[in-house]
Amino acid sequence: MRLLLRWLITAVALVVAVMFVPGITIEGQNGWFAVLAMAAIFGLVNAFIRPIITLLSCPLVLLTLGLFTLVINALCLWMASWIAVSVFNAGFVVDGFWPALFGGIVVSIVSFLLSMFLPDENEQSRSSMRRA
């Protein structure tokens, strides 16, 4: 259930990025498929490819005091868009690095804000342990 909620939060964050960032568009007639496919692909890229990129660029992340993670997030968004368009023919298009950078910032902020409304798993397990 929690995975489904995270997927929907990412989809909503991507829709907000489409609305506010010029250069991120949904093309084609089936926009919901594009957004949902992009949310799944973006989640997979963040789960499997982002840790490798972060590990390889660790000196840059440390040198920039963590600001390089914005570039990593932009590259992951751009890569996920490329995979969505090329492999799955989903019409979620990111037109370049700058729209990917600003879109990554928007997606991060919106995802963070929406995730605040999800109940914490640790808090639920602690409260059930207190009752026992």
C-alpha cells in the first residue's frame, strides 16, 4: 500500500512539474499513461541508477556541500524521461538539462510536502508495541 502511495505522490509531483516548468511537457493523447509510466520509471531510476551515480560523484557532492545532488536529480529525471519516450513510447518529455534541473527541484519539493501527510511506519510500530 505504501509503495502505491509513493508512486501516486511521484505522479502528482510530476504533474506539478509539467504545470510550472517550461520545457517539461506531456505529448500525445494519453497523458495519464505518460505520467504514471514516468512515475514508475523515475522511481526505478532513483532506486537503481541514482545510488551508483551518487557513489561515483561522491567527491563532487562533498566539494559542493551537497549541491551536486541537484545535478544528480536532474540527470535522473532527464534519463527517466528519455527511457519513457524511447522504450515505452510515453509522451513525458524533458527538453534539456535546465528544465530537468528545475523540474527535479519541483518534484523534490512537492514529493516532500505530500510525503509529510503519510503516516510514519516507525511511529505506527512503536504505538502498537506500547499497546501490547
